[in-house]
Amino acid sequence: MRIDRVTLTLAKLPYVHFFETSFGREVDRTFIIVKVEADGILGYGEVVADKNPLYSYETTTTAWHILEEFLVPLVLKENITDPLTFSRRAGRFKGHPMAKAGLELALWDVRAKAEGLPLHAIYGGTQKKIPAGVSIGIQDTVPALLERTGHFLEEGYRRIKIKIKPGWDVSVCAAVREKYPDILFQADANGAYSLKDTVLLKDLDAFDLLMLEQPFPPHDLWDHSRLQKEIRTPLCLDESILSAESARKAYEMESCRIINIKVGRVGGIVEARKIHDFCRDKDIPVWCGGMLESGIGRAHNLHLASLPRFTFPNDLSASRRYYKQDLIEPPIEVDSQGMIDLPRSAGIGVVPQEDRIARSTLKEKTYTRKNI
Ligand code: OSB
Ligand code: MG
């Protein structure tokens, strides 16, 4: 195969409802779409870096820079179409996993379309329907949160995750658990606490949480290990797990009992599968996290979540949960059982709508061998 061009698109989509975490409140999302054209086949990837360096140090600006100066020239100059080769060769550039993942995903899409297979078949997925969980941001009031929780349960979601932060934690979890005694329920702190909060975090044990996600900052495997010894609730790491190597260290230190896999955070499908395989071998359950992706990134996540060790409901929701009009057709839908059907056609299996992408575009640039 020969890569003809790569297009980067900076796009912005408004949310249907604000999304607030311990980092702050957002009303829209800015992200990069990567489009690779090879032998007439179009492959799409999404870079999940945000406008602001809050979840990680990467931003849409740093990712654009790394793609434009290093990653896109690498694939164009050396005609790298194989995602495994890309992953290995991009590895000499330090960091910037979200930028790398966006391009790697587009190469996987090209590969799968060339072979006429859906991505999940290429990855070795075994699950045909993917269990959907929903992540509910911090609301203005507890009644508002309870109402949103009820709404998503009615829509069929199999698990509720709420965002917590100091001041919006124990009493809020208590209220959700009291109103919904039997649901699968978990909390995500996005690193807002420290060991000093151990007593408060132990109080969460009363609510039978499926897991507590990332209570401490990313670089803190050791303190997570100390906390896990103190609390009954299983810890799940998100931001801390950057590679299969960090998964091994978290396992050996007993820093968590569950791992959230996000393809952007770990730098691509190659690394995500290494983490998955390590966790399968060590009996660590995993599930697929989300970054409020458009349908492009969301479809990619669905295929990844079909691998056998994805055990818990994922942060994979319907297109309309975040966006009035998603960028893909058909939209992703959650059925009354809280399941999402895996797209069955080749590649990502959904069709990005170029007119909608054009309407949400802030900036776009196409790279060929002539202009890099
Ligand atoms: O920590 O899982 C997280 C969204 C943005 C950044 C970080 C996180 C999240 C979510 C939403 O929880 C997950 C989703 O539904 O896409
Ligand atoms: Mg998280």
C-alpha cells in the first residue's frame, strides 16, 4: 500500500449538557481528527487530547505539533502503513501518547478496510455486544444528580459512574446509593485526593462501590498501594496506567485491582492490547474508558472493548449522550438492555460525515510527500 496523504482537522463540538470533573466544567470539546488516505482507502482516527492540559499534559496544540513535525513525516517519508511498524518507529519519540494513538488508529482503520474486516475481527475481539456504562459529571445539586442518574438508568445503562471531588463525595455517594440500592455504581476522582484523605475515602466503603477510580494523582502508584491496603473498595487506575510496564508495576505493588484502558492515554492499540494481555494473564479485570470522544473515537473504543478481558461495563455511551449530532452514521445506540452492537462493516464500521466534520472544523491541513 502507498500512503497518499494525511489530513489533520481541529474540530469543536458542543456538548448537550456541561461536563464537570475535579478539573472543572466544560461545555464543548476540541479535538483532532486524523485522516489517512492510502490506495483510495480512507482511515480515521481521533486524538483525545483536550484544549487544556488537565487530564494529561497533552493538548490539541502539542498533539498537532508532534503529528505535524514528527509522526506524519515519519509515515509519509517511509510509507509506513503497518500500525505495528508505526508503533515501534514512533516509540523513539518520547511521550505524547494521544498524538501517536490518533495516527495509529487511522492506520488500523486503513488496514482493516483493506482486508474487508471490522476492526474487532483484526484485534481478536470475542464479545459481540458491548456493555454500556455512563459517566455523570458533577452537577449543581444532589437532586439534579439523582435525576440524571434515573434518566440514564431508564435509558438502559448498566452502570453509573459519578465524578467526585473534595466537597462532592461521601454525602453524594450516600444519596445515590440510598435512592438506587441495587445498581452497579462507581466513583472517579481524577486524582483530586491525597493520602491525607484516607479516612474520608474509607467512608466510601459503606456504599458498595464497584470500584473507586484514580483517587490520587497519576505519578502515585505507591500511595495508591498504601490506600488499597486500607480500604475494601477496589481501586481502579486510569491516569496512572500509561503502558504495559506501568500496569506491571501497579500489579506488583498492589496499587489497584482493576485497570481502565484508554487507547489515547497509552499511545495506541498496540500498547492497549499489551495491557489487556498482561491483565488477562494476571487475572486483573479491565474495562474501556472514554474521553468524551466523537463517534470516530467512540467506534474505535467499541472494537477494543470486544477483547475478552474487558469485564466491567465500559465508559461507552450512545452518540446522543454527549452530542446533539455526532460526526458518524449510523449513530452509536444503547439498547434497552444497556448493550451496544459492535459495528459489523469493515474498519471502524461507521461512516464519518464529511459535511458535519466541515461544519465543526476550526483548522485543517493536508500533508503529502511534497509539503512535509
Ligand atoms: O477520567 O474517565 C475519565 C472524560 C474526560 C476525561 C477523563 C474522564 C472522562 C470520563 C468520561 O469519565 C468518559 C466517557 O464517557 O467518555
Ligand atoms: Mg477516569
